[in-house]
Amino acid sequence: MITPVLNKDGFTGHILIEPNRPINWNDNLKFIKYFAFASLIIGSTAMYYGFLLVMPFSGIEVISVSVSLYLVYKHYSVCQVIYFTANHVVIESGKNNADTKIKYQRHWSKFHIDNKTRSSIPRLYITSKGHSTDIGTFLGYSDMQILISLLKRITRDFKSH
């Protein structure tokens, strides 16, 4: 998901880049509660009919599904923010907070698009003075195309100004 917030000049502001999350955490918790309740009913019914081992495996199943949902949610909670000022391009990346912050001189940095990747999704990165940073590695093809066209427009507006 790409959320641009640009100023009136068209080349300063910021872009929030987030992966498309399949479900939010509150809905995950609701699903886990309903799943645990259904598993409890099935396990209790099986115990009533003498199948004692069904209940422990029901608990293991609920725990494994809960852990899996947590790991998927944690994986999709990463985001990047690209700030554009008159002199700098700042890229902040992290899960809940900005874990890394990289600053590039705007006049000396360049955005590169690599279409020769193994997947059909192009690779986007910024380089300056021998350093490079990947941008939007978690995006799908359509979101990456939106980000690339947005960055082309921002850099074009900056150069013409």
C-alpha cells in the first residue's frame, strides 16, 4: 500500500510504503477465539465418546494456528517511509518504530529500477556515493509499479524546479 503525502510543489513530502496485510490483529484474535471454542466443543465431544487423545491435540492445534497467525502478522508489519526535502532523501524502515534511518543527499542520489530479477516484480533502490538501499521489497507487482511511477514524477518535478 502506497500513501503519498506531498506538498504543493510536488517534490517534497513523504511516501508511506506498507505491505498489503491480509487481516488486522483484532480480527486475528476473534478468529483464534472462535477457532478455540470450536476446537473445545469438538474435543469435549470426542472425550465424551471415549477418544481421550483428541482434546490435547485440539489444544496443540489451537496453539500452532495462533503462533502461525502471529508470525504472519509480524512479517507483514514492516513499513518504510521516504521523506523528500529540498536537500535530502531520508528512508526510515522498521516494524513498529523507525529501526533504520538512512539519509542521502538529494542532488547526488539516484533511484534505480532493476527489471532483471528472478521474479516479475522489479527491484527498486536508491544509490549515492557507493551506498544503496532497497525500497519496497515487500510490495507486489502493481504496488511497485505505482511507487515507480510516483518516484519518476517526483524526481521529474524536482529536476524541472
